[in-house]
Amino acid sequence: KGEQMSIYDAAMRYKAEGTKLVGMGVLPLTFHGEQTRKTLNLTGEETIALKGLAAGIRPRMKIDMVVTRKDGSTQTIPVLCRIDTVDELKYYQNGGILQYVMRNLLGAANEKAA
């Protein structure tokens, strides 16, 4: 069983190790324009919900991120999905690039055995 940590801590570790997040099965999002977690006063204690994913994810789609703060107030922030290519989408849908490659290898091995 893997080590458990917050998404932020995992993202910082992946960044330090040079690992792309989409390759790890994490949905990468960016803020628009000059917005940052600091300008939006995000502390990491918020609950995040994403709207607009029911119909599926498309490369570079716009998503509404609903932030619920500790005091119960909410804010809707538009974000951009940074899955930029169809290949990256396939990796994400399979839980990351490792799982994608393993499924493809297992599928090829099963076809040979049949």
C-alpha cells in the first residue's frame, strides 16, 4: 500500500522529482490569467468539487471548480484542464502512464496466448 498524503504534498513531491502529474493519474488543472492559489486565498483546507465532468473529459476543456471554505462559504473558479492531447487523456483514464502501459502489455500477452 502506498504512502498517503495530500494532493498538494504529492504534487510538490512529483514536481521535485520531475514527474508529470498526468502520468501519475492526477487531473492537472490551471487557473486562468493572473490567478494563483495565493490571489484566491486557497490554503489547502478547502473542499474542492469539479463541475462539468459528467459528459467526460476532453483535452483543454474548461471546468468550474467549486471551492468550499472552512466557514462554509463557496466560490466558483473557472479552471483549464491541462490534459492537452488525446494520448495524455488515455493515460489519465487508465490511472496513469504506468497502468496504461501495463494494460497494453497484458492485453498483448493475452492475445498471443489465445
